Amino acid sequence: MRILHVNKFFDQRDGVDIYVKSLMQRQTLSGHETHVLATRSPLNVPTTDARLFMARNDFSKSEGLSRDARKAASFLWNREARRAMRQAIAEYKPDVIHLHNIYHHLTTSVLAEIRAARVPCVQTLHDYKLACPNYRMFTEGSVCERCKGGRYLETIKHHCMWPTFSANALGALEMGFSKATQAYERTVRTFICPSRFMAEKMIEWGEPSSKMAVVPNATDIPERAATRDGGYILNAGRLSAEKGVEFLIRAAARIPTLNLRIAGTGPEENRLRRLAEELNARNIVFLGFVRRAENMELWERAQALVVPSIWYENASIAVLEAMGQGLPVIASRIGGLPEQVADGENGMLIEPRNVEAWEAGLRKFLDLDGNAKGSMAEASRKRAKDLFAWEEHSDKLEKAYTAAMGR
């Protein structure tokens, strides 16, 4: 089978990029021919497909009136991306096209080419952009569903995407345009949802239920399980508001015997460091950015991974990686996390934003004896093997491809 993956980035800097590269590698080993279409960047992973990659716009800064006007136009309809898609289809002759994140950089212009060529197409919904201008459904510090029912002007009112009026207006216009034309719905034959929560949320927001297929994300299962001998619990990931690390810090500060390590950086890092200092939380250590080699050792020695998210987590790759290594997971009861973490089996689920509940949950985990923690660790690894192994994931994807090709 010839498969063309389409994603705005091919940098290996975030979960989606890493997933696309890993999936392509596994599909190639299974005998498929894979290609990728993305934007150009010095950070790109080397690939022979790069000759068809298109220019990448930087929407985070102003570059002069003329340049900004061109970027705004390409934000809505990227003509270069459409030409690149046309050429990729002509050269690679894909049996199926697998879309990932294409918004802002590639735009719905590529969908027009796919429809014209009548190539079967599926899309993995890595976030909520199909339904909401704000792909996280999170703004002003909490979950947000104000745009439901086509009320996209709420994006402007609440500055859901960027600080400036014009940027949010552009985001609202883009969403209104894609829904008015039903660009995704007319092109994509199957929407692949990494969690049941995602599928149900999309249907709730008016997307066609007949096109939703739940295919959980996958993770590698290392040959040996984590040692869990470091005496600390670990929070790892981007330090941004929706990750809820503030509530974890406030709870951990009340438990001096808890050794918490926070790995990662992001826009909230300085504020969170100050908060820990104000609370005199000497049991909390910020590690900042951690290189991959050091990161692996950090994970292997942790007693548990803690995920205090306050947004609709879709299907956390970090949770799956922890499970594959045999780590218990203490996570918020929100979004798709309860589909990964079975409360009391391979970890614990705690109400998001509730400092008292997090304090009680963390104390409960600390009070578990070695056998109980070991049982959680074994259950975590078994659950990863049974539900989130790459073999099952790849098999379900192939079935989705075949179904799309037969429609």
C-alpha cells in the first residue's frame, strides 16, 4: 500500500511529529511505501520527500505590512501547499492519504486537491481543531466550549488563540470558512480518534458519527521495566497553563515527605518556580529542559508519573510511555485520561483543579507499601501491552485505510 502522510511539521519536536515519524517507520517495515508532505525548516528530519516541502510561515511575529498580508492570505488558503499536494499525488500515486495537523500552515487548500484527485483520505484528530478554532478548547485558564454551535466570534471576544484582535479574527474567519464549505467533512472518509472522548466530543459538536473510528495511540514496550528506585514522582512535559502543574505544586507543598521532580520548560515555568518558592516547597525540584538520554534515566527511576491536566487531554503520549515502562500514573479525571488510567489498577484518577483532592491522592500513593506499588506498576505495563501496543494500533489503522478505500 502506498501511504502519503500530511502534517504541517516534520521536526520531531512535539508528540504529533514524533508519532508520524514512528508510524512511517513501522509501516515501511511492514512492507508499505510511505511518504510525507510538510513545511520546510532547518529542524526537519532528513527525508528524500523534502524536495516537495513548502515554505513555513512564522505567524508568531510581524514581518511588515506586505509580508503580513501575504501570510494572512496563506493562513486561509495556501496556494503553494495546494500545488505541493497536487505534485505529491502525481508523483507518489498514493492509495490512501493520512492527514494529521494541517491547519494554519497547509490549510484546506490541500483538501481541494485530494477531492479533485479522488484519493481516499483519513485524518487523525490529534486535537479539537475539527470543531473549535482553539484546538485545545482551553482559554482564560479553563476548559472552554463557547464556540459550540458555530459561535466562532467568541474566539475574538476571549482572545482564545493569540493576544491580538486581528490574529483571533483571522482564526475565527478560517474556522467559519472551513465549516461553511464543509471542507474536511467532504474530503475525509474516516476521522481517526485516539480516544473515545474525542469521538464523543466531535459528535456532540455536530460532526458525523458514521465517520468516527476510535484507534488508541500506541507506545513502545521496553524489554525491561523501570527500576522505580529514585524515590521521587515525576511530572514531565510542557509547562503551560492547561497542564495544571500549579495545582500539583500547591498540593505537593503540603506534603514535605513527597519528592516531586518537574522536567520541562514552557511559558509558565518562571511563574511556577516563583509559586514553589512562595510556598517554601523545598521538596519540589525543577529540572528545566532535559536531554533525551538523561530523560530516559529520569523516567526509569521514577516511582510514578503525575499528570495534573485541567484541559481535555485527548490521548497522552507521556502517559502511554510511562505505562510501557511500568510506571503507575496519577492523573486528572478529565478528557481521555480515564481511558488510559484505570483508577486503583495501574494508577489513580483525581479531580482536576482540586488541591485538596490532589493532596489526598498523593498521600494515599505515598502510603502504599512496596507490594501495592509494584502491583500498580505491573498492571500499568500489562495494560500498555494489551491495549496500546504498536501492533494493534497498526492493524486498526490498516483497517481504517481499507474501509476508506472501499467507500
